[in-house]
Amino acid sequence: MTALTNDQTATGAEEQISATLVNPYLNHAVRMLEAGYATATDIDHAMRFGCGYPKGPLMVIDELGAATVRDALAARFAETGDHLHQPADLLEKAAAEGLTLAGGEAGDHAAPQVRRPVATVGVVGTGTMASGIVQVFAQSGYDVVVVGRAQEKLDAVVTGIARSLERAIAKGRSDEATKQAVLGRITTATGREALAAADLVVEAIAEDLAIKAELFTDLDRICKPGAILATTTSSMPITELATVTGRPQDVIGMHFFNPAPVMKLVEVVTTEHTADHVDETVKALCAKTGKVAVSCGDRSGFIVNALLFPYLNDAVRLAESGVDLTAIDAAIKERAGFPMGPFELLDVVGNDVSLAIQQELHREFGEPGFKPAATLEAKVAAGELGRKTGRGFHTYA
Ligand code: 3HC
């Protein structure tokens, strides 16, 4: 046997970590395609533009070869007996018949059109997502009304956007006049009545169904007829929000990704009530704000979170088994080419948010392998939520 150098051993370990975490994610993407939940193009776009991955999962399988991925999963399944590692039927078929899985670029559909004119956008909320969404619309020329409960929080949204625009100026990507124009399009209000004239309202408040339902009841009372009412929820049933209003045809999901000004994806979620021209208008607005829209049904996790969070949860389990988490982060960036390691990303998203999403996925899909990892639960119980508390899986100054 040839002795391995330290470098070769390190590379082998990285490859193993990457394969352990990435192959089940690839399998899961095939299952999503096979179930008809989303198109191949939308699955690949979702992971590229929502998480910054260099390639979508189906494209990765095509490049590696379906048979190679199938064989790796089959070997793993033989060890674990976990259904999540059992090669998807469609992967077996692709391997046996030499088929490819990825779709083409979306060019075969006519570009969506704005079917309802939108000039003024209302955003409800003052958190990270709300703030990013305000920036996205204001930068794209829309007048934005931000509604929050406290004026200090509204002021902080505007200050945060001003700082972001100043960074862009410092990098030579923008100028003072643009900054003033963007800020000039933003107005703030502590009363919801300010949303009366909005053509589109995007809700980005607490992930709590009762709180969101109360808001939608109020939006139904306040907003003008024909206004589009969008929620950014990542885990609540949108149908339930639609049906508290007298206009369920106007209610839709617009799931943005963190950081919203940078990540190009919006998952557009329709319910059985959503009008086609509302869906089309929202997709056209995404294009006008430089975003890539994908179509999703009203199901927990949509495309991205359903594929991303089980992988993050698996990373926590791998660390629990004794693998150093810094080594896991490094292996994923180095081998899979993802922009952040799983623990870096968990700390950005927040362990509380990640746990809530994983619990929802576990409940919705009933996969035993989706059970939240004990360490994730412990981090949340200890208040170690990630960057926002200064400590999560990593520690921040
Ligand atoms: N707001 C505005 N702009 C930001 C920003 C922020 N919060 N963070 C970074 N940027 C900008 C920078 O200013 C920079 O802009 P420039 O190119 O014009 O100079 C650009 O983004 C790149 O930033 P950096 O060079 O500082 O950093 P990186 O190259 O490391 O990129 C990243 C940062 C784009 C965030 C990259 O690490 C990435 O793609 N990470 C993956 C994030 C991800 O997976 N998000 C999805 C999470 S899941 C989710 O949101 C769903 C929810 O339901 C939980």
C-alpha cells in the first residue's frame, strides 16, 4: 500500500465530508423533481440564486453521472438503512438509461408581464428581511411605504439602507445622487392605514400564523381593491392567510433570501386561489427588480429550504459524531464550492429560525431523518442563536 501524504489524507477527508453531506441533498432534489413539485430548471435556479451555489443539484448529478451518484448513495444506504440515502427511483432510472436530469435555461416561456400596474409597494416589518426588501424595491424605482410598530425601528431600517448605499458608493458602484433618490422613495409609518394606496404589500413580520393572520385581516380592510397581498413566510401555510381575507385570489407568497439585496432568488408561491395574473405580475416584478423567480406550491420549505435545511441538520449530526465543525465548513467550501460552510450559514440564518424550519419540515414530510439534531436544539435553548447573539456554532467579536 502506498503511504498517503498529509495533504492527500486531508483531501480525502474533505472529499468524504463533502460526499456525506452533499449526496443526500442531491438525492432529495431528484425526489422533488420526481414528485412533480417543481421543474428541473426551477430546482437548479433555486439553489443557484437562493444560496449562491455554483451549480444546481440536477446539473451536478448530470456532470458527475447519475450512475456515480446512485452508486455512492446505494453504498451509504447499505450502511445506514436511512430512506433518505436510498437512491430515488428517478436517479436509478437515469443511471440505468443514461438520462440527464437538468432542465434547460428558461427560454421556452414568454416573459411574464405586469398585468396589474404597481408603482407603490408597502412593506410591513422592520427586521433584516423587511429591510432588505425595502432596499430592493426602492433601488428599482418603486415608492416604498414601510410600516412598523415603533418609529425607532423604522428609522433603523432607513439608516441601515443608507449605510448599505454608502458602502456601494465607497466601492465606486453608486453615487450620492442615486443614494438620495433611493432614500427619497422610502417613507415610514407606524399606522397600517398608510398602506391604503399601495399596489403591492409585502409582509415580513414574525413567523407566527396568528400574528400574520391578524395582519392579513387588517390588510383586507385597509388595502385598495386589486392590491396584491404578499407574504414572505418560509413555513406558514399561505392558503390560511389567503382565506382570512375576502380576496384570496390576490394573496401570494414571495419568499426572499438572506441577504435580500444580494441573493437573486424569489420563490413565488401560489395557492389554489391565487389568480394567474397575480402570479404573472409578481414574476414580472421580480424580473424588474433583478430577481429570478421560481414557481412553488404552498408546501412547507418550498424548494430551497426543503433542500437546504436537512443538509444543514445533517452537518450538525456529522459534528455530533466527532468531526470538527471548522473542518466541515472548510470541506464544503473547498469541495462542493458552496459560498459558506453549513455552520457559517446556520449562524447567519439564526439557529432559532433554522430549528423552526427543520421542525416544520419534519412535521410536514414525516421523514425520521429530518428530526432536528440535538445540538441545534441545545444551541437554541442556550440562546446561542448565531451572529445576532455573538455566539452560535462559531463565536463572533
Ligand atoms: N446587505 C447588502 N449587501 C450585502 C450584504 C447585506 N447583508 N452582505 C453582503 N453584501 C454585498 C456586499 O456589499 C458585496 O457587494 P459588492 O459585490 O457590490 O461589493 C456582495 O454582497 C458580496 O459580499 P462580500 O464580498 O462581502 O462577501 P461574499 O463574497 O462572502 O458574499 C454572500 C456574501 C453573498 C452572502 C455569500 O456568502 C453567499 O452567497 N452566501 C450564501 C447565503 C445563503 O445561502 N442564503 C440563503 C439562506 S436561507 C434563507 O435565507 C431562507 C430563509 O427562509 C431562512
